[in-house]
Amino acid sequence: MSTPEPESETYRRYLSAVMLHGAAGARACGLGATDLYALNILDLAGAMTPGELSARTGLTTGPTTRLIDRLEQAGYVRRVPSPDDRRKVIVEPAGEPADLDRVLAPARRRIGEIIGGYAPEQRAVLFDYFRRAADAYREAADDLR
């Protein structure tokens, strides 16, 4: 009989699988992992300046400009003039990227099936964890910067 793996190993294996899926999904759409991450940020937070996107991705301004250029050329985002300051631009999603949705749908379905197998009170705990862990990871990333 084998010994169960330590919880820290299970958690690290989970995080590695999530990152691996993100990188594979990005490649399947012709994107880099950071490109997909930036698209997710824009989808969740809405339009923002390149400087805001730079801060949220942890990239400096040069790589952020190239990232926006790639996403704009691929049709995922567009630059629009800022309504408040005509010297600034805002980066906004250019609609729902159909190929991203197609590529990520199988994982969403599989994870949905797993979560659906839990009782409502267990799902509440899972989603409480997701919310709190997301905040903790953002704070830890800020600390590392």
C-alpha cells in the first residue's frame, strides 16, 4: 500500500497543472502564457491604460507595449483614446475571443463537473477559498515586487 503524498506536494502538483494548462491553452491560440494572462486581466477588470496593465502583469513598459501590440495584431484588444485625457490610450478587449473560448471549454467543463459533484455547502467553501487565495496570491506577488 502506498503512502499518500503530503498535502504540500498535492497543492504544488495542482498549481503546476493549472500553469501547464494555461501555457498549453495559450499556445493552442497562438499566444504566449503572459498574453493569455493579460487577456484574463482585461476580461476580469475591464479596459485600462497600458500603465495599469503593466502594473497588473508585473511587466515593465517595453514588454507591455509589445504584449499589447501582439494582442492588437491578433484582434484580441484595441487601443482607444482615453475619454478623460486625449494624450492617453485605453486598452480594451475586442470582443470575446472565440478560439480562446473553444480551447479553454474542455477544462471548464471538466472542472465544472468536479465542482458540481460537491454539495452546495462544500462548493461554498471551495469558492470562499478561491476568493481568499486569489487575494493572498496578489498580496504575495506585491510583496515579491
